[in-house]
Amino acid sequence: MTTGDLISPRELSFGRTVERRLVHRASVAEVFVTDLVPAGESRFLAAAQLPLSHGYYSDHLSRPAHFDPLLILEAGRQAGIAGAHLLGLPPDTTMMVNTFSLDLPDPSALRTGRRPGELRIDNHFETIRVRAGKVRKGAVRQDLSIGDVPIGTHTMEVQIVTHTEHEALRNVLRGTPAPLTGDLEDVPAPDQAEPYTVGRVSPMNVVISQVERGPSAVSARVTPRYGNRAIFDHDYDHLPAMTLTEAARQLALVVMGDVTAWPATVSGSFGRFAELDQPVLAAATRTDSGDGTATVNVAFIQEAITIAESTMVMVPR
């Protein structure tokens, strides 16, 4: 049975977005999930509309246009969050990403047309850890299709805490309250990368600076624009996983020397918070496979400690 068989177009609606708080967004414009349908004790079907024009996810130099893999990742993330709430997680829950893996092997399957994309997501949830009667760690496995065409898979594992527990944890780890992105100045960093070098048009969507290139390695500072509301839809007390993943993608394009290269596989692991008040260095290395593809490994380093890692398999498009 294929993903198209599991998710019939008649089962899901693309008419309006779900309540924004269900997917932890402040702006309705940043909500992509449009429907959720229970399909078993730990299974949900979800629909998400993929926009044709978006200030962040559509801002790419490469043509013809394709739906951004990170847009697919964000839609899957939102579907996983919303489904977890409908399965019983309370509204005051924070879900911190431990790991994720996205596999989109065929770029042609994500080529845009004249209408927004209709992404269908078959979600299977798993409880990994329960403590004192509360779910503390969970995972979701997602089969993805656009229309009736399977396009790939996504898995995500998260830690689950309440907002109060999250704040207490941050204070214990830091010893002081963490600053918020909304309190920081929104200015380009010194030596911010030129947009065209990372496949972008708008300088607002560049998230790396002080790029140093080698034959098969690149390093840079992670320096997003805090006024970019697509990246920072609401205030954060750290650099979130999606921002680090965008930094990894931009470094991968630089180390590939080809802004049209396609991340067919994207994975990440996040062991520590990326603090806002200390520099974050990203170091990327490329390993060629001999068939035009390459694996790019990116390590994120703060205060001499690796806090997160990302791996992308890049293919020519």
C-alpha cells in the first residue's frame, strides 16, 4: 500500500488553516497545516498547503522553482506538534527537538505548478518515555505525499516539558535568565554572506557571516536577522533547530560551490541550547561520493563545545 492509498484527497481539507496555537505559531501566515484527521490510537492524517510565494521559503535563486525542503520540514514539524496536542498533550507544552531526519530523494517531485502544493502527511506517534504519568519523550514518523505522489519521509524525536519547566531548566543551565530574540538588535552582522553565495535573493534570509572557505571545508558564524518573522515568528531564548538547519543548508551550498544543489536528505541532532549571547560557529566538511552527490556534515560549536550537528546529502538538480 502506498502513501497515496493511505491518504485519499477526499479525507482531508485544504480550505483553511488550523488554530495557530495548535502548531505553536504567533502568525496565521506562518501556519501551513490545514486539517487533522484521527486514523487510529496513535495515528493522524494531516494536510498542509504549501505556498507558491513566501518571503522566506520561496526566496531561492535556482530555477525552475521547487517547494523548499525546509518548508516540507516545517509543515511536518507543525503536523507533529498539532497531532501530539490532539492526542492529549496539554496546551502549555514545549516540544524540544532532539533529532530529525528528512528524506526527499526526487527533486522533480517537489517542482511547483500553478497552484499551491497539497501536502498529505501520515503521522505515526510513539511514546518513548513516561515519568510520573506524563509523557516526557516522544517521536513521530511521517510518510509524505503531494497529491497522490509519495515524496519522502520525515521522523522527529522530541523532549516534552511544560513552559514553566522549560524556563526553570534554562535558568538552571545558564545561572541567569536567557535573553530573548525580540530584545536583540536586528542588524546585519559584520561580513554577512552575500545572498547570491547562499542561493538567496533577500539579505534578510542570510543566516551566516564571516565565511572562510577551504577546498572541501567551510566555516562561518551563525548570525540570523532577528527581525525575520518567518524565522522568528515569536520570541525565542535560543537559536531554534530550524534556524541551525538553515545555516547548515547555506554552508552546504557554499562548500558545494553550487547554489542549485539539492538537499535530498537532511538530518539533525541537538544536544544543547544554542545561546543567543555567545557566538555560534558552524564548520562544514564535504565528502564526495563520485557520482555527483556529496555528504556535507556540519558541526555547531559554542564555547568550544559541539552543541548540534547536521548532515545533508546534496545532489545535482
